[in-house]
Amino acid sequence: MKIDFEKGGGLVPVIVQDDATGDVLMLAYMNEEAYKHTLKTRKATYWSRSRQKLWIKGETSGNFQEVKKIYIDCDEDAILLKVHQIGGAACHTGHRSCFYREMDNNGTFKEIEPPVFNPKEVYK
């Protein structure tokens, strides 16, 4: 089996899940270079679509992701990483998960968890 990077124009979506709790922490993208770097270092490395460059999760914030397990989906075009989240926050907003807002019955999204850290202190 081989990951099909070509199907998505060189990128594959990566679902990131806490290995201990099963919580979904974030969604990111990898190109082949990011994938190989992740395999080599066991630190989650992604492709930033906005900055058009590789980024090692945690290199600025200290909130690294130590990769414990890697899965591929049935179409070989998506990855699931199970990680140990170091530093407590996966989201650049300072929240443990990027999925910290939930829709209520009125269709309004409400924050359901407070941030773990203040991103203004980290991303100066």
C-alpha cells in the first residue's frame, strides 16, 4: 500500500486524534515531504496551505505531536495520525482541539472548552 498524494494534487488530508483519549484534535494536510519527515522524526509535520511550506507542529508554540500510530484509509488518500499531544493544545487558538465550538439548537456555534494557553503570548 502506498499513499496516493497525486489524487489530491500532491496533498492528503490528515485527521489527528489523541492516542490516549480518542479525541479528534485537528485536521491538517501533508505532502510527500511532510509525510517522510513525520516518519523519520515521529513529530507530526504538515504542509501549510496558507504559507506554502512545511511546518512541524509545535515548533513555535511548543505543543508538539509525537506520532504513535499511522493509519491510511481504504482509498489510500487520507491519513489518520494517533498522537501524544505535548503541551496540551493542538489548536493555534490555544484550545486543546481545533473542534472546540459546537452548534446549538438555534444554529449558533458556542465555545465548549476554554483555551489551554493564550496564543498572543506564543505567536508574537
